[in-house]
Amino acid sequence: MFLKLDGGIVISIKANCIDSTAPAEVVFAQEVQKMKSEGIKPKEQITLEPYERDHCIVRGEYKRVKQ
């Protein structure tokens, strides 16, 4: 609703807050897939290891969802 077409996004994901029973990599992949379904095109994904465990940053662009 608030993103401009081709606007940039930066999202921080803390895997343990989403699902503490699943491996962090699985949670990251699920969240990136959700972003794609919402029209966000991920450009880069960076884990914050060794500074923060089970955290990552995803950078991308908002693209229109094709209907």
C-alpha cells in the first residue's frame, strides 16, 4: 500500500521470532517467498552472522504483481 512501483525495500528477518522450531535458512526462504508473492523482487540477502545469530537482511525492489 505504501510502496512505490520500483521502490526500494530493506527488510530485517529474525528467524526465531517467526518459527523457533525450524532452521533459520528455511524460515528465511519462506519469508523471501512471501515477499515474492507480494510483488517484491529480492536483490540481495545477507546473514548477520557472526554478529547476530539467525538474523538476515533482504534488499529488493517492489514490482507490480502480474494479474
